[in-house]
Amino acid sequence: MTSTTREPGPGSVTPRVQRLGSLDIAYDDRVLQPRPWTVAQSRWAADLLADAAPGPVLELCTGAGHIGLLAIHGNQRRLVAVDASPIACEYARANAASAGLADRVEVRNALLHEALAPGELFPVIIADPPWVPSARTVDHPEDPRLAIDGGEDGLAIARGCLEVAAAHLEPDGVLLLQLGNASQAAAVADVADGLGLVVEEVRQPSPTGVVVLVRRVSRPA
């Protein structure tokens, strides 16, 4: 991992640039610093895309955009990237452009449940929601609170991601959901079950995070 600085970016704040996988990703203190371990989530998504049905990829809570961008960098998929932060969206667009992917990436600055039209379906969804419990955000003063605050139990936004996945996954489509630990992964399994989704696998690429594979098995009545 390397980090450098470049000319002022969105909002005239001088960004840092971090090498992640094959891409240089720009961000600043208003956006969550990309974690190198999350490249594993991108690689898993890319592997799934090799056998997935045709169609674009959806990334929820995209931040600076590196996870979704890396997932489509080695293929011809399109990406719809969603984030509630306008600054994060600016960086996601800039990073897509610097990676030569701007023509395949659409960034939407919107809340989860307002970002998609009825009938928009995706074979693979990537979700990187805030998962730190609200009371523990003080332990991470270097991170923007909006980017890490997952509510009382850390799962408020993750539940929203599951709801979006239930409504917008193709039949047999999959969601790769990033969470903080195995306990959170176990907690979302019950939520998924009530939405016609099933947790199939949990991987822990880092001591500080897990990635959960969730599959759509049926649409809730």
C-alpha cells in the first residue's frame, strides 16, 4: 500500500492517493479511508461476476468507490454506485475517470431506498455499509462519523442494504455484504431469512472485517 498527495480535489481539499489492487484511489478526510483488506471483497465479487447472469453491478455505500471499481476493472460490466454523501460521490466519479471506467460507471448520490427505480435488477450487489455501533464511533476519531455509524447495534444500514437486495437482485443473484465481525454476520442471517435471502458463506479477510455472501432464493410475498 502506498499513499501520496495530488492537486486539490472535490471541495478544494488536498486528497491523498492510495494504491489498491491495480488502481490509484483518491480520497480525503471527509471520506472513509479505503482499507486495503477490502480488496478481497472486490476479488470475490469479480469471481462471482465471471459466472453471473448478464447485467450491471450495484454497489451500495460506495464511498470513494474502490471496491466496486476493482470488481469491474477486469471485465466489461457496468457499475451503478450509490452513496448518501455528495463528497464520496464526487470521489467515486473522479476515481472511475482516473481508472478509465467513467463510461461504465454511474454514480448516484441518494439514500438507499431512493436510489433505484422499481424493476431495476442486478445479478451481483456489493454493499459496504457503516457497521460501527453508534456508541463506539468515538473510538475512531479519524473517520467521518457518517461513514462508520451503523446505529445502535451497528446494523441499521446493513438491514437497509438487505432490503434493497431483496427488491433488486435477479433470481439467484448474490449480495456481498461487508460487516465488522462474525457476530454481526450471524445477526443479519435472521433478517435475510425474512426477506427471501439466505446467508451462504462468511469470509474474514481481516481481523477488523468480514464479508458475507447472501443469495436471493425467493421474493418475499
